[in-house]
Amino acid sequence: MTQEERRTDGDRRKIRKVRKAIFPAAGLGTRFLPATKAQPKEMLPLVDKPIIQYGVEEALAAGCDQIIIITGRGKSAIEDHFDVSYELEKMLEEKGKHELLKIVRQISDMIYVAYVRQKEALGLGHAVLTARELIGDEPFATLLADDVIDAKVPVLKQLMQVFDEKHCSVIATQVVEGPAISSYGVLKAKEVPGTGGKLFEVLDLVEKPSVEDAPSNLAVIGRYILTPTVFETLSDIKPGAGGELQLTDGLRGLLQREKMYAYVYEGRRHDTGDKLGFLKATVEFALKRKDLGDEFREYLKGLKL
């Protein structure tokens, strides 16, 4: 390749936008049994919208136009949800329920969705790797549906603004104090000057360290923008405990080849993969609803707690 061709190729990589978003959704959701025995945890509703739809809407608002959902056994309800429901639409139209019809059609018209079957739940890194053929050599987003984040500017869009400037992988982070830090991947990082403590260059990642061994209080949250180089590093690593490929290990390999940044996002995160977090999210989203908020607030005030 000539110098001019290398320059052209580099320029082409720099101007590429993030258009594709991966949603790993092959997990068994055992923390929500028996509710998840016959339905995916991603389809559990926050008020009247399934968890995964919040993430898909975030990706859409950030500019992604292709969604790739990694599924497994018992996940057909996710595909049905984002598909056209002719019988339901016909019934709603015949009964003149036009507002409900609009809501239903918005779901199926929302975005292009592709599905990849993860035959075995072999870790988050493996889930991402299964989408390699559909991603190709483009940068892409990965969103963990359990992390529902209420933000004025979608968190993924916040990360994209950093990506457009730095042209390398960016992950979302938040400050977590005390023993809770041991439940997260944790960053070793240095602050980028002039960013007010919002942007950090990542030096290393540690998965669920003890409080004493945690390199910082910056926890990794389920929003990533990654370059396609991560597929190479995920292919190179060896499975860890339980035969799983860990995304953290793939990211550590990526750090050996490219720079990576972490951004302290603005927004309120709800961990809906946890029962208490799910309940809190339900209450807070219900209180924000124009059609429910006032009446629900009065109900809560009347409880003898």
C-alpha cells in the first residue's frame, strides 16, 4: 500500500460513524425466577415498556440505524416484540384504537433489527464476538439492556461525541464509592486535562477487584463504543472461569494496540438486572409519566411506611 493509499484509508476510518449497536441478550435471567422461566428478562416491563426497548430507543436517538440482538433459547419474545403484529394491528384499527395502533407500529417501524444466536452462554466477550460478521470493519456500540439510564442526552450519544473527537474506543464510567466497587469492572486511568474530571484515558481494567485492590473508584457501566480491532483481541484471549470469554480481557488486549477513553456520563442509572434496582426504576419511571405520575405520587404518599 502506497503512502497516499494509507492516508486515504486512515481518513476513511476516521470519518466512519457508529451505525450499529449490539445488545447481548442470551443470558438466563436466573435472578428473576420464576418470572423468567418462560420469558426473557429483557422483556420484563418498566411500567409498560420492556427493559430492552429503553436501550434500543437510546441507540436510535444516538444515531444508530442497525440493531443486532444476541439471543439464545427461549428468547423468541424479543423477536416478536420488534416484529410486525398484523393481527393485533388489524384488531386495533377495526376498533378505532388509533393511539394504541400508533404505539404498536412505532415499535416495529423503529429500526432495522438483526438477530444472532449464541448457542451457549459463554460470556459477554463471546456474545460480542458472535456479531463479528454483521459488524465487519466498522466501529460499533454495545449496550447492556440491564443498565437503563435516564438522561437528557442519551448516554450513547454522549460517548459518540467523544468518539467523533478521539476516533478510538470509549466506554461509559461512573464513580462508585465503598465496597460496591467490587461488583464492577474498575478502571486504572488518568484524567484528560481540561475536561473537568469527565474524560479519562484508560490504562488498565480490573474485573471485580476487592476494595483494597481497586485501582480507582471509576466503574465500567454497560455502554461501549468499540473499534473492530476488539474482535481480534477477543479471538486471541483464552476462556476464563466457566469457559467464558470476558469482554474485560478483550478490552485489555485492545489497550495494547490502541488508545481507549472512559467518559463519566451525565444521567441516572438503574440496574434493572437487580430486583431492588428494577423496583426503584419502575417507581421512578412511573412518577415521571404524565398519565400516571400525579395519581401514583398521591398513592405513595398515602402508604404507611
